[in-house]
Amino acid sequence: MIENGRYIKDILTKGPGAKLTVLGWVKTRRDSKGVHFLQLQDGSSARDLQVVIEAGTIPENILAAVTTGSSVAVTGELVESKGAGQSVELKANEVVVYGTADPATYPLQKKGHTMEFLREIVHLRPRSNTFGSVFRVRSVLSFLVHQFFQERGFLYFHAPVITTSDAEGAGTMFGVTTLDLQNLPRNSGGQVDYSQDFFGKGAFLTVSGQLQAEMAALAFSNVYTFAPCFRAEKSTTPRHLAEFWMIEPEMAFCDLDCNRKLAEEFLKYIINGVLDRCRPDLEFFDKRIDNGLIAMLEHLASSDFGHITYTEAIEILEDAKCKGKEWQFPVFWGCDLQSEHERFLTEEVFKKPIVVTDYPKEIKAFYMRVNEDNRTVRAMDVLVPRIGEIIGGSQREERYDVLRARIQESGLPLENYEWYLDLRKYGSVPHSGFGMGFERILMYVTGMKNIRDVIPTPRTFGSALL
């Protein structure tokens, strides 16, 4: 086990003269006359530690086993580095090889690798520069999510992964069953008889923990979930995963305006945290993946978010069309805003993040509170430059009769939502919440272009490696 203070990220901050042992993997080896150079990495830093081995210091049989990909323990003394990019390097006097790697077959060579190739070696790609940075940022961002809500007294609630309720009403859920798929029981109507299944009814992997989080919010006031969700969309776009993580706070005694302000505060908090704690990794992304990334994140963190209604947004978009702007997707009251519309609003009109509220009820979920006009609901989307929607949320419908009618209008089986309706019968209060896809925000803060590249083991249509 690497002890705290012995990680490469800590070693690189020490001055010459320190004697220590460093553990890690050899990224590259370069041999010169009378001296050998190793680049060593333990995953703790975007920067490598250079190790210098003078000829004759280490037995030849051990030195021969020190190849790219091998795991080693190197003991020596930190000395001032003569090379560019580091202030110190380790002058070795002892090397222990834990595991060797055949340099002829080791996939991660000292050259550029395409993202497509790295997706084929999911088990090794965390050792690459890009994915080392991605997963370090992912770890810090996860911590910041919890820290934000814990500092504000939110209860961390574990919603179930298996559910009988469809939170979105989209019908793209993975079924969970123990029935013999080669010999399915049928009822008199020829349909699958789920009464013989493990749960006695149809069950699915959840698409969202929101409904159960509402249950918790109406007992603990402020709660949040941070857990995996699943959607069985047969999509191969760079923006879709079958398994992903969602952050979903729910707040009792909170209206749409309260919800909107918390979403802005949350987004700024985690962006500032990443800027503060992950600067070397962000500099790598800014240089290699998305030039201007850091400036974009700093702009978001320092902006006061704009606020317009959906109707105002449509008026702006229609006016732009009248002035010659061409849209790939049509703009009209009642349409769902597309990425091109959202980016136009944030990048060309407001030039900063905005929150759009009060969408038509026909294009939003059944649980959103209906406004007095009976045409719109108290929904909100937080839109940011470059990608568009980053957060979606709403004030929830707290009125029993209205919610019951909305469930029926959506064609959902009422019996699956009786418990949800009970929350409106027994001490209902105005309450709100929002959801943010964790991989979506990771794409934003890293500049990565494909959602498959910000999760350790991507599950997509037709692919589930490991």
C-alpha cells in the first residue's frame, strides 16, 4: 500500500535530498550512454516522476525486466532535475520488479492512441495520460457533489435500483426477471404471467431515483441521491449510455425559484472546486483536448445566470429566424428545444448560462406542477454554453387530484403510483428537485467529446466490456 505522502503527486513537491521509495508503473524507458531514464506513474498526478539509473547501479538481470508497463519499487534520493518540466528527479540505487510486461505486446506504447483504440482496452486505458486525468477529475467531482449537499444539511438517500415505477414514462427500461426466457409462463390472454416472477409483477432497472427521493424529502425535508441509473435506448450517439450516474436532490417547502437558485449555486460550487483541486489535469485537457476549457469554466463560475421563460425563449428564436438565422429543427411554441437552440441562447444571445422555465406541459413529465394557465408546467432547464442543457428539474405536482389526472393522461398504470399519490394525501407540501447526469457534467469539465470516455466501463447499445 502506498502511504500518504509517498504518492508521486506529493513527491514532486519535495526538494532535493529526500531519500525515499516510490511505487508505480513504468510509462516509458529511454536508454542513453551510461544512464537509463524511466518515467514512473502511480495514478496520483498528471505529471510523471523521472527516475535516473546510472549504469552499473542496478544488476543487469533486474534492469532487463524494467520495461514499459512493468510495476516496480524504486529507492533512491531526490536530486535537482536538469531536464525541463520537473524540478526534481529520483536518482535510483535500488529497484524491485513486482510484475513484468512484454514490451512487444503491451498495448500502451510511447505514441498517440485513438479514443476508439483505447475503448477496446478498457482494462488498461486508466494508465494512459488522458484517462488518468479523466478519472482523477471524476473522483474529485464525486466528492464535491457530496460535500455541497452535506454542508447544507441534505440527507444522502439510497433510492432502489430495482423498481416497478417508470419515473419518466418513456418506456425504455431494462426488465429484471428470473423467468425462464426459453419457457415463459403465459396468462389466458397470451401475455407473460409476471405473477410467477420473482417479485410477483414486472420489475425494471430504474431510470431515476426521483420518485423515491420525493418520498424521503417529505420526511427529511432536504435529500439527495447519487446513484447509477439505466436506460435501454438503442442509441449509439456520443451522448448516450445504458448505465450512467445521476445526481438528484429533492427539497420540501421549495418552489421553482428556490430550485433554480440551488441549481445555480450547486453548479458554480462544483466547477470552482474542480478548478481549485484539479488544475494540472484541467491544463492537460485545455492543451490536448479542448483549447479554452479553463476560460469557459471560469466564466461559468463567475457568471450570474440569466432567467427567461420558455415562451420568451421561443420568441427570441423565432425573431432570429426572421432575421435570417436558419434552424435545423423547427421552432414553434410547443416544440422541444434542441441543442442548437440552447447553444444559440447561451452563446450568442446571453453569452452566459441561463435557466429556462415554464415549459409546455405536453412535452414534460407527469409529475411537474401545472401552472395556472393549464398550458405550462413549473419546469426548468439550466443551459450552458457549448453543450446546452446540463440540469433539468421542476417544482413537483403536490395536488392529489391534478397528479392523479396527469398520471392517467400519460397512459401509466395508476396502481403502480398509488404510493406516490399517498404522499399527496398525507401532509403534502410544495416541493422541488432537479437532476444532473454525472457523466454529462464530466464531459463539460474535461472537454471530452464522447460520454463513453468519462465512465470507467461504458455500457452502450451492443457493447458491455468487462
